[in-house]
Amino acid sequence: MGFPNNEIVVLDIAGDFAHARTGNPARKSDLFELGFVEKADDLVLPLHNEEDRVRIIKKLVDLKALFSYGPGWSPSELVGYYRDKGLVSGTYRVIAWTSPENYRISKQ
């Protein structure tokens, strides 16, 4: 799957762990500062409860991370849900793949 190397891409944030990926060492450092650790190709952070999840989402929005679009509780859907509830404010960025190597980035 093609990824924008200079961006933080949030792949999952609905479960017990947040999963993100980046090819940029400076952006990787940003994630380390939030408590993410490397696990295989991803950077992973345990999420203990909804308050913890919302706190991390806010920090990722501030870092202008890309939230992956997809079916179910994709990262972009979850951020939209929390924004509708008033727990997250402002715009956030979404990445949607149109093919394995092509993607589209938009603001919500």
C-alpha cells in the first residue's frame, strides 16, 4: 500500500491500541513523544479508556496526522464521531486509498 512518507498516517484508533505509520524520522519522533513505540512496521500506543483515546486523537489532530478512511470504525469515522459529540474540535485530515498505490487526502 502506498503511503505519503512525510506524513503520520493513523491506521487504527478504535481498539485497545492506536496504530500509526510514518517514513519521516522527525514525525516518528513526534509519535515517540506521545508514548508510541515501534512494533514491526507500525508505531503503537496502548489506549486505556475513551478519555485516553480522545486525548491522543486531539494530539494527533494537532500534529496534522492523516486519519485513515474505511468501513466500520475507521480512524476518520471515529474522529468525526468525537467531533460530533463536541469532544474534538476543528478540522482534521483524512487519507483514503483509491488503489493499492494511490490515495486521496482531504480535510473534514
